[in-house]
Amino acid sequence: MKLTVIIPAYNEQDRLQPSLEQYAAFYEARREADAEILVVVNGSTDRTEEVARAFAARHQHHERQQGKQGAGVERRRGAERVP
């Protein structure tokens, strides 16, 4: 079973890195779990996107979304990507 963790992020430069590291460590410790972390940068005006890209460079893939439309919209967008 594949698990996708969707994280809508708006101006989360200080909290995003520790959260991503904790998620990654949790799922990497359970190698039997097929998991991905999807960060949806939601129109942030701080360094949130830079933090997400740096994490993605060390792990996998990052996709960019434009504009702030609310967490619900961003979760649905992320969920549409999950097969």
C-alpha cells in the first residue's frame, strides 16, 4: 500500500524542515512502508519554498503550486495526484 503525506505549507520556513525530517525518519525506519511526502507550497512570502526544495534535493521530488487558496484546496490537489 502506498501512503502519501500531503503538507500544505504557508509561511512555514521555521517549522517545515524539522517536520519533514521527522516524517522522513519515521517512514525510512519502516522500510516496508511505501510512503511519499508531498509538500504544497501555498503562496508563501518567506523561505518556505526554499526549505522544501532543499529537503527535496536530499530526498526526492518537489512540485510547485502557485497562489494561496487554502489548505482544503491544496489537500484536494495533492490527493488528485495519488493513484
